[in-house]
Amino acid sequence: MRGKRVIRLEAKWPEVASGYACSDLTVRAYCKARQDAEASFFFWRRGAR
């Protein structure tokens, strides 16, 4: 059973991915602006489960 935090992050990922795709920022700059960890971005983009 997955924890609430993981479920919340899974729900957040589509918003993060679409926001990044529409931006002209690097991954580093985008994550810094959102105050998200760059490693988390790559983790979720990779499709980790």
C-alpha cells in the first residue's frame, strides 16, 4: 500500500510536467522557481513506481 505522500506526488506530477513543457526554463531553473527538488523531477519523469 502506497503512502499518502506518494499518492499526493503522483497527483502533482502531471501539473509539473505540463508546466515545464510550456516554460522556456531549464529543469534546474523550473524546479528552483517551484521550490521542488530537481532529483524529484527526474524521478517522476522517469516513471518510477
